[in-house]
Amino acid sequence: MTIKSVFKKIKKNVRNFFLDESGGNLVEYALLIGFALFIFFILVGVITSLLDWTLSLSDDFFQLIGGIIF
């Protein structure tokens, strides 16, 4: 088996995979994983922004209380 025939076989298999009308399991799983990662990063972004917001509120509160007491 030569290298040329191996590449030809790989090219044929890849072409058949992408030209297949029915969605393969690999494509479906890749889309599901991509969507899950997208949602995960959105949730992480929202949670970190909420944590930053509460931290800034507590800093402002302590600066206000420190200005009144001292």
C-alpha cells in the first residue's frame, strides 16, 4: 500500500462523510458540545460580573462608612 493510495482513501472517506445527507453522530455531538460550552461561558461571564458588582458595592459601602466614622 503506497502513501498515495492511503491519502486517496482518506480523501474519499472525508468526502463521503461531508456529502452524506444524514447527520452523523460525530457532527451532532460536536454541535451539542459547542452549544454547551457557549452556554457555560455565558453563565461564567454573568456570575463573574455579579461577583464584581457585589465587590464594588461592598467597597463603596466601607468607604462611605469609613468617611462617616473617621
